[in-house]
Amino acid sequence: MQHNIFTTMRSLKMMDGCKGTQIYALNPFAGTTTNAGTGGVGEKFLHHIHDHLRVNSIRSKSNRNFQNFQPNNYANSDNVKQTLAIYGLPQTDLIEPHIEPNLKFVDFVEALADLYTRIQACSEFEKSGMYLEQCAMYKGLPDPKLFRRSLRLAREHAVDVHSKVVLSTWLRFERREDELIGISAMDCCGRSMECPRTSLVSGYNPESIHDPCRCTRSPKEDEDDDFAATDEECSTSWNHEEVDEDDLDMSFFIGDDEIRCSRYKISSLSRPFWAMLYGGFMESRREKINFSKNGISAKAMRAAEVFSRIKTVDSFDEDTVLQLLGLANMFCCEEMKSACDAYLASLVVDMESAMLLIEYGLEETAHLLVAACLQVFLRELPSSMHNPNVMKFFCSSDAKERLAMVGHASFLLYNLLSQISMEEDIKSNTTVMLLERLGECASECWQKQLAFHQLGCVMLERKEYKDAQKWFRAAVDAGHVYSTVGFARAKYKRGHKYRAYKLMNSLISDHTPSGWMYQERSLYCNGKEKLMDLSTATELDPTLSYPYKYRSVSMVEEEDKLEAAISEINKIIGFKVSPDFLELRAWFLISMEDYEGALRDVRALLTLNPHYMMFHGKMQGDHLVELLRHHVQEWSQADCWMQLYDRWSSVDDIGSLAVVHHMLTIDPGKSLLRFRQSLLLLRLNCHKAAMRSLRMARNLATSEHERLIYEGWILYDTGYHEEAIAKAEESISMQRSFEAYFLKAYVLSETNPDAESSLYVIQLLEEALRCPSDGLRKGQALSNLASIYVDVDKLDNAVDCYMNALNIKHTRAHQGLARVYHLKNLRKAAYDEMTKLIEKARYNASAYEKRSEYCDGEMAKSDLSMATQLDPLRTYPYRYRAAVLMDDHKEAEAIAELTKAITFKPDLQLLHLRAAFHDSMGDNSSTLRDCEAALCLDPNHADTLELYQKTRERANELQT
């Protein structure tokens, strides 16, 4: 095995790619007919569904492999069980379903469609606010890319400085650059969209965000844009500038100081000065005016005289400009105030200067100065959240009013602050105060719904149930139906169980039932009725966690069925991994004395959340690892590598994650292990933990070219594709490496999926394979290269690559090889190849899904049924079954099949297919609704745009 500083499991158009979400194919339904009465409709739908699977199976999400858990041979005593006996087993009374602190809709598709139409109808200046609403809608979805895209669009269309400052900061926070060593809060990343200088420039120019920011310009360019005087020039303009004595026709006296001025130029500073010097006041007839009692220093007045002539404050020192700002406010000198404001804002470069100047800005209502200070505070988040001297400017009602006076108190600002505070400590007083300010700033319905609902969630966590009930009720009154769940929960906590039951009963009766409604009602009933509600909840939404938890724990409580309990919790871990699921399974495994399996789960759990507290928050996870590892065989680093190869080849991602965690305890400074960890986490759809590991890899990098690669992946994963390619190219210019070429190839394939680009990607991957890499990495690269060969119709080359990948135990290559056999009309060989993958990677949903393409009838249905059972989030089985139903002219059943999946996964392809079905049935309104919802998810989806345009034209014709 060759050791290289870069090792990854990134996929490039490969089977079961590391990215957890399915990538949408282009033109999957081109040419579909709208004639519902012909058999060709279903055939074409089914044909395109197959085409879509061929294109996208190489990118679909991996499923995990779960072993049969056997007691560990090395656990030769009961001391672990005795130590943990005080914690007991989990109890059904102590687990509750989580109330999501985000906007949640009874009909999410309708909400998406409505938002899309409003975005299309609003003015350009309103778009930023509309995209912020879209952010709130996407916040609760599992794919963070939708949220980040909307956030970028909100920043792109921002008009005022305040919005630009907050949105730029929010974009930066999404990458958590505060965790990157060597990067200052005020450093410019090179993108105009996030540049701290660009954010302080007001005006609407959405195209400008794609330009290089001002920080990357040459000094000559900056001089052309902004006057920058040298110290000598400043001294000259301030003290010795030549003045025509004839113009100085009046004087201001301040104490013993005389300031000679031009009456006309001073009067031109503002209306009050003009009124004083040319109006009906006695000063208008005097050449000498006593200004001693106005609180203005001679220094400030002399500066005002200079400004009246040169119209700039660049030559003054900071103290003079501060005094001049006060004078400008006193006499309403807007031009002078603006110049002072801009000058002082340019001095704010760090926390110290921000803390010093913000009070001046608030006192003198200097909008730009306060914006510059706020920008520093915000770009220091989340650490500034723990600084009481900073938070005093945000938390109290008086503080909000002071910010409002300078135009810096907004729902946008408090939305960012409250979101971060909830992540840091949901129960804190700071969180409560920020959410209260959020509610005060809320003006639109969705804003009130969000603020009041989140206040309810926080109060519930703080066990302040009366206040929780009040805020949830306010959210319901504002139109947020989901807050009824919180309202019922608060009533239940206050001892009104029957009232809570009636509330949920009414909700189910009044609306189209959803899984979360039955899940909540199950809390307020017992026995068979409770189990029936949980069963219905899972049927309607198999992604809900609580039903699996309750069923598994009750199996242990009532019948001591540990194996059945593990089986139940495995069902959800198969497609949705989280620390609480892994803890629960580890708990059961310890009871079975399977310490090796428990240790695996605890290590994986700590990868997701390093600070997780086990057993109802009573034991640190690291402590449990120490207890368990004495009862399992100890591995050396070499043993770990062998174990990692075995788990990787059997598509056991959780097992692989646990091995990497073990390896990091031996060598915690290894950046390649952190990088590998991040890629496994991406495969498991644990995006937040993946980004944390990637940032740690970047910080541990021992060379500049390695650091650039990790920064490139961070940029790619947060939506900056061109910048990611630039990082890869910079790394290659320093040193040729496998990872640099692979990064560039991967991003190019995602952004330019055309034939010419594919040929270039092949060259890049071939260069990558010439660089040193370990066996795991080579298998991945060979599989990636093969998939590109398939795209350019070089099937023999693809077969060679796949076979070489299989020779080094890259099991996922079976799927690619099956695809090649199918393209060569060798269906039996393709089927057999997928069967090999299923045998090696047990319970792999994507393998069953792909194999269904190579068999017919009942066998295909059986494989797709298994795929849905193992991972209900995979959309292809629903689309296939719906297409078959359309083939049989069972339109209502076909639409019901898609609707069943859309209720818990509003996927673009599902929505597009349902729109096409509605179109073929002549249902224009439903077609338009589904198209609008799909376009809200991806406004550039060509096939949906075409269908939408065609349907709108037809609907308009019918109206006329």
C-alpha cells in the first residue's frame, strides 16, 4: 500500500457517489405525449425513467451495511455492564419526537408554487427579501445546498448596505471560516459577494457580484476609484492650502480662536447654515460670529471650513473627523456627514476599532460607520456571541431601537443572530432576547410565524411551558399550522393530555393528514391506539425518527427482545444516520455484550458529534470508548488500514467511519484521515459534520498545495465551483498530486457535463492515476474514469477500468460494469454483476434499485420494493412504479404513488413527473402547480420550464 498525503473516496460520475443526493438528469421526459388515451404515454414515461436511471445510478447515494451482531470474544467480564447498570436501559417515557424549529407546511408543494409565482411577479428590488423567505422554507430540508443557493441569490439582489453586510456574513458563516487557522475575520476571500469592502457599497447591481472584488484590484486601479492622499499631501491640504483672501469674508470666533471662512461656501454646507448666514438672523449681517457656546471646538470648525472648499475629510485625523461628524449632525450637513461616515467606516478593521467607534456611530446616527462595526461583530460569529460587550448592542429592546435609528435593526439581522444563538445554546437568555427582537422586527406573515414558532421551541426546551404555549399559539394565529404540535405539547406538559389529544385530532380532521400529525397524536394515547398512530406515521412519512425509537425501546421494555429492537433501529439507520440512533443501538449492543459493535457505533457517533453526552447526558462519549476498548481486540495502525479496506469493500460506511475514528486516536494530526472522514460523512448525508472534518483537514495540512485542495473542496461544497477549480489549479502549479487533479476533474464534470469537457476530465483523471495514491483511492479513480469512458462511448476502456478497480476490491465497480454489459445488450451478465454487488454489500438499496433495470416484471418490482424498504428516500422506485401504472392507464394510482413520496421528499424529478402526468390528463392547474414547485427548487430546469410554458399558453387560450 502506498501512503500518500491525499486519500479520498470522492466520486466522479460514479456508482454510489460520495455525494448523498441524487443528481438530476437533463431532458428525462423530452417528447412525452399529452394524450391520456393512448398506451404510448405510459411506455414513454417508463422508457425515460429507465434512461434516467442509467444516467444517474452512477451518482446515487450509498446505503450502509449492517452486520449480524455477535457477542465479542474479548468481552470476558461483566464490568462494563456493571459500570453502566446505573444508567439502565432507555425508556419510552423519556423519549419524545423533536419539534422542528423551522417553518413546516401542511402542503409544502403549494407553498413552493406560491413562492415561485411571487418571486416571478415581484420587482427586482424586492427579490432579495423573497429569496430570504425561500431560505426560511429550505432551512429544515436535509439538503443544505438549496438553502445556500437561496442565500447567495438574496445577497446577489441586495440593495442596501445593511442587507449586504448581513448576507455576506451569513454566506461566510455557512463555511465556518472562523475555524480555519490563519484566516482573519476581515480577510477578503476574493469573491465580491462576500468582500467586506464591497458590502459597504450601497446600490443594486446583481451582476457585480460575479466581478473580482475591489481587494484584488491593483493599487493603480484603486487610486483611480478612490482619492488616497499621502501624509505629505494631507499635511499640505490641511495646513497650507492656498486660499484667496478675498473669499474669506467672515469669521467664526470660538474662545480666542478665529476661523476665517467664505460665507457662501459655509452656507452651502446645509440649509441651517444658509438660513443663519443669509436668512433673517442677526448673524447674516455680521462679519464676526461668536460660536463659543455651541459645543463646537475650533479644530472642528476649522475642519468644516476646509471641507467647504475641498469637499473631502481624508486629510484630517480621526479625532477631527469625529468632531466634524458631530458638527455635521448639529447643522444637518448631509454631504459632510456622509464624508465623515465613510472615512470613519474605513477605519474599522478589527474588534478593537469596532468596539471603540460603534458608540460614536450610534450617537451620531452614522449609518455606514455602524454598518462597518456590525460587520466586524458579525464576521466574528460565533465567538462574538459569547462577548457580553458585543451582545449588549443587540439583545435588549433599547439596543434594537438604537440600531433602528441608524437603519440597522432588521428581521434579517436578528434571523442570523438567533439562528446562531440557537445552535450555540438553545436555552440561553441570549437566545430568548434575540428571538424576542426577531419577533419585534417581523412584519410579514412568514416572519411572524418563524419568530413566534422558534420562541415556542426555545421556551419548551427551557421547560417554561406557559410561555411556550403562548408563543406557539401566536404562531398558529399567524398562520403556521405546524405550531399546533408545539401548542399541544405545551398543554400536555402542563397536565392537559386530553386537550392535547383533541387538538391533534382536530388537526388530522381539518387537513390532509401528514405523518407528523399522527406521530404527535401518539404521545397522547396508549396501547394499541398508540402503536396504530405510529404505524400510520411511518407509512405516511418513513423518515420520522420517533416511531422507530419508540418501537425499538418498547420491544426491550416489554419483552426484552434486544435483537428485534436492533433490527427496528437498523431500519432507519440504513438511510438516516444521527447520534441518537447510534447511541440507542450501542445501548442495546452493550446489553447483549456485543462490545465490538457498541464501540463501533460510539466511535461513529463521536465523529458526528465529538461532544455528545451518552445515556441522557450523564456520560461523555469518550469515557464510554475507554470503557469499551478494554473489552475488544486492540488494533495497530496497520490493522486499522486492513479493517478500513474490508469495510470499504463491503460498503460499510458506519464501520469505515469507526475505523477512521480509531486511527485518529492513534494519529490525531493526520490530515488525510480527516479528509477521508469528511467524505464518509458526506456519503452518510451528515453535511455539517463533514464540513467540520474538512476544515480540520485543512488546518492540519502540512503543505500549501495540500491546504489548497481542502479549501477547494470547502468552496465546492458551499457552491463556489469556479473558485474550487482555481484552488485545484493553484495546487497543481505547486505540485502534481492525485487529489489536485481529482478535485479539478470532479468539479468540471459537475459544472460542464458536455462531451468536450468529458474528454478533458479523462485527461485529468489519467494524470491523477499517474500520481501516488493508496489502493482505496486507485479503485475510486478507476471507477470514475470508467464512468466517463462510458459517457463518451468507449465501452472497452470502461470494462478495463472497472475490472482493474474490482481487482483491488473496489466493490462499487460492479455497478458500473453492469451498466456496460447492459449497453452491450448483455442483460443477464448485467443482472449477475449486480447480484454480486448485493451479496458483497448487504442491504444496499442502490444495488437493488439498479438491478431492477436488468430484470422484468415481478423480479423488478421485488427489487424496487426492497430498495424502498431499505431507503425510502430513493426516488427512482416511486417514479418507476408510477410510470408502470400510467402504462396500465391507472392515472389516479400513478399520481398517488408519486404523491406518497412527495409528501416527505419534495424532489425535483418527482414533481416534474407528476406535472407531466397531470399534463397528459389535461389537468392544467395541477400541472402548473407542480411545475412552479419544481422551478422553485431549480428555476433553470429546462424540461420543467418547457412544460410550464406550454401549459400556461394552453391555459391562457382556454380563458380567452
